[in-house]
Amino acid sequence: MIASLLALLLVCMFVGFPVFTAIGAGTLLAFQSASLNPSLIFVELYRLASLPALIAIPLFTFAGYVLAESKSPTRLLNLANALFGWLPGGLAIATLLSTAIFTAFTGASGVTIIALGGLLYPMLIKEGFEESFCLGLLTTTGSLGLLFPPSLPIILYGLIAKVSIDKLFIAGLVPGIFLIVVLSVYSLFQGSSRTQRSVPFSWSNLRSAVREAVWEIPLPILIIGGIYGGLFTATEAASIMAFYVIVVECLVYRDLSLTKDIPRVMVKSMVLVGAILMVMGMALGLTNYLIDEQIPMKAFEWVHQYISSKTYFLLALNAFLLVMNMIEMFSAIIIVVPLIVPVAMQYGMDPVHLGIVFLLNLEIGYMTAPFGLNLFLSSLRFKRPLGEVYRASLPFWLILLATLGLITYVPSISLFFVK
């Protein structure tokens, strides 16, 4: 039955069915085969609507779209460049930092490549970086930042896996920072071989960049510090962020109009939220079927026949997730998480640590050949053959893969600050 269900889901999505209809059809088929009442699916929709943490999804999504529509990305890039542009690979490091923050707030990797790629690519070329390095870097940064709050995939994972979103936010900080540091070191190495010299550090440029972004600089500190310090929950942080960005972008910077732009941005962001909630409702119904039929336990028994060691299980888990996470981000979380969480916990894996491993796999899956979404977006955005994008991204992919191995087998990196 499970094989037929998975085959139906894949066929429906391959021929272009919306994801929620594919999952809904599979769920109805599963309920009928098990003689379960289909009304349980709608019970799950009601339960989803009553989850207190659910409000964080539309609020964070809306706030991220407001930032994306404003001139905030340019101001953040100018600030990062003023801080690190004097280093041999300074502009590349500034690119890593600004895109990571932007992706964390928008929660969508494609937006980063499309919105910032056209701005950053000519700047990097002008600074003397090799074209292949620039292409690989921007393909990588498309999903960099998914481990930082208020990343939408973190919230979605927490809701599906029934894990504390606040703990996931805290757990993602150290691995996320470590990932940026590793990529920054590689960028410094690449920058040192350039023939063009870096621009000297300038206090006046830094002061100017700080003045430009003075109202946006406190935002990451406010959200991350507030959650980590226990001042407010992730849901409360979403409300604070949404209010703050409206005031800053509409009334302070006046990049957007309250009457013209905000309604448009609201509609645009809520279309994404509506799609996510529809998929979640159908997926929770499917999860009920999996639990009722004891599918996770049967999956564990099957896996345990071939893999008894936790070390080998983690290796197989990462290989599986890299393949599955090449599909659309939110669908990957909703479809895969209910299956892997119970099995991984049977091997003694902490659910918070599993969340960080899953999300890091999501970052890497987006740039994994041949079907990683970032690869296709980069090919279209920068008008380069797909094979060239594959080659340019390979060094970055290997670095991320090594980092994934370290974070997978050293749980304390993720759980250091989690109480």
C-alpha cells in the first residue's frame, strides 16, 4: 500500500498536479484501503487551525516579503561590504552574510538568487573573482540562511515534527554560523589569488552604511536575542517583526507605501501561506494514516534488519534526505518528516538535532545535481549552461557536504545552547 501511495504522489506531482491535491488524493486512497473515516482529514485541518504557533507562518512570511520588496537587501549588502570589503575575499564574505540574512527573513531560496543575483554577480566579477567562483557562490547562497531564525522551514519543521520551534531556532545558530565561517575561509583563499587589490577599509564608508541601515541592523538582534533570551516566543517574535518592518520600511525609509504597496505584498505573501497550509492540512491527514497503520515502526523494523549501527543509519539518512530534498522545499518537509522522525528517534537521535540535520540537507539538496532547484535558477538568472553551473557549484557542494558530516556526527554543535 505504501509503495502504491508513494507512486501515486510522484506521478501526480510529475504531471503537474498541485502538491496538496496529490497528497489529498493519496490520503483518501490510504483511508479507503484501511476502512478509516475520511472525515478525520478535516479534523486535522481544524486541529491545524487551532495550533498557537501557526500564526508565526503568515506573520514571518509577510515580514520577509516586505523586506524583499524594499531596498533593505541593498542596504544590508552595503553594510556587509563596508565591514569586510577590505579583506582579500571581502565582497564574497559580504555576499555570504547579506544573502544568509535575506534568506532567513524571506524563507525562500529562489527569491535570494533572483532578487540579489543580478546585483551581486557583476560586482563580484568587477572585483576580479573568477566567473566560476561567482556562479558557484551565488548558487550556494540561494539557500544559505535556512538555519537562522526566523526561517520559515524551521517553523514548518517544528509544527510537523511537534518539536519546540524556539529550541530549533537556538539550535540552528551555531551550525549556521559555522557554515558561513567555513565558506568565508574558502572565499578568503579564492580572494587571495585575485590580481585586483581590495579596497582599503574606510571609517567614513562604514559610518555611511551604518546610517543607511541603522533601522534594520537591530532586527536580527531583536528577533534572535529576544527568542534566545526568553523575552518572547517565536509566535510573539513574528508579531513584533511584522509590526517593526512595516513601520521601518513604510514610515521611516518610505520604500513602500502603506496604501499601495502593503496590500499588494500582503496578497503576494498570503498566496504562499495558503499553499503551505493546504499542503499541511492534507499531510497531517496522511500522517494520521501512517500512525494508525504503524508505518514508522514497520519502517524502523525494516531498516534495522539491514542497518543496526547508528553511525551507518545517519549515513543512509543523509543520502536519503539529499535525494528527497531536491524537490520543492515545503513539500519535502511535509512529506518526509513524519516518516523519518519516529525512525530516527528509535536510533536514539535527538529530534532537535534531527531537525538541524534535515534543514542542512535541505540547503545542500537545493544545489545537488542533477535536480537541485538552485542550479536551475542560477542557470536561468545568469544565462549559463546547466553543466557549467554544475561544475561551478561542485567545490561549494563538497564543502557543505563535509560540514553536514561534522554536524551530523557531533550533535553538540547543534545542541550546545539547547537546554
